[in-house]
Amino acid sequence: MAAPTKEIRVVIADDHRAFGEALEIALDKEHDLTVVEVVDGGADAVRSTLATTPDVVLMDLRMPSVDGIEATRRIRDEGADSAIIILTGEGDEVALARAIQAGARGFLRKTSPIGDVVMAIRRASRGEPLHHPAEVHRALKVARLRTDEDKELQRRMDRLTPREVQILQLMADGVEAASLSEQLGVSRHTLRTHVQNILTKLGVHSKTDAVVAAIRLGKVTPPDLAAPVRDTLGAGLQRPAPSGSSVRYAP
């Protein structure tokens, strides 16, 4: 007589509640999978994992306040051994490396067929890797290169003057060149000189590249947050760079 199949207990964390609940319905159809809780935030994912000790956690990468990477780190810091699988809409190697470095078992695209998700949960619960070692090695190598590039870019970013950072912020806000010179009270020629100095200091070739780099390193506020932050801090104030940042993974 065959031994009964071991129950695999799962926690789902996704800030899109409807997605998490739909995934719960799909997984509960499997005879060996039981979803013990669906939560919609990273902090709740940590709480639920520590309280219910699931075999596997399906963790959304992008969540407000505490994202999937930070939640994974907190769970590992608490000593919990639940296998964590990062769910992401991304597929790049840096995201994979971030997940691995944080202590996740692996990652899955949110567009993966449900059969692939079920298979990954079963493999993770048995302690099996979800990615080929060569893929993990390559991802970690790419992440190290990206880290080195970011350190160099941060060094260059720190050379910008407060006025240059202000110009970057206004460009991030979508202010046109004519309006920008008016707001700053400078001529178009002077503005062009400032912009060229920014590009030279950052080692980039376009204003778009400069703005993207500044947003990525936290030197300026993204467009969707710029107005509220300006209302709080006052127009023209330099935004401080964050003390740290980081990034995707898994075994």
C-alpha cells in the first residue's frame, strides 16, 4: 500500500489580493497542497511565515513598504526554514541574483502556467534547486558587475552640485527646457552648460540616461512621487540619496 502523500503547506504573499486569492483557488485543487494564508504585504508575509511555519512561501517581488526581497531576508534572519519562491513580472538575471542572495529557493514569472508553479512548490518543499547551477552562477556574476557599476555611478553622482541635482529633479518631473530655464532664472545657454556638465560628470550620453540613473540611485524622486515630496520639502530642495539599496534570486 502506497504511503500517503505529504501535505505541503503554502503561504501566498502578493499585494494584488485578487491575484493571491486566484492562485489560492488553483493550488487548493491539488491533492497535496494546502494554502494556509494569503497576505498582501511583505510585513504580513514575515508574520504569517513565522506564525504558521509553512513548507513554501510564494512571495511577490514588488510590494509596498516591505518588498519580497526584504521580507525574505527578515524571514531568514529569524531562522525560519520555509522554502521561499519569489514571484515576479521580471525575468532578468539581476532579479534572480537578488532572490538568491536574500535566501530564496528560486523565482517564478507571474505568467508561468499553474502546472509550473505546482511543480516548483513541490521541488522547493523537497529542498531541490529550481535553477541550474550555471544559471545561478551567471546571475550572481551579472549582479556583482551591476553592483560595481552602481558604486562607480554613485561616486560620479556625488560630484553633482545642488543646482545640478535640482535640474535633474525638474527634468524628472517632465519640465520642458524653456520652462526649466525660467524656473531657474537662467538663460538657455547657461542651462545647456549645466546639462552638459551633468552628462559629463555621470558619463552618460543623454538627459534621459541621466534622469534614469539619478532615480535608480535615489538622487531624485520619481515622477509619480515628485509633486507630493516637493509639497513637503519645498521646491528646489536637494533629495538625499538613500543609505543603501538592493535586489532578485533563489535556490
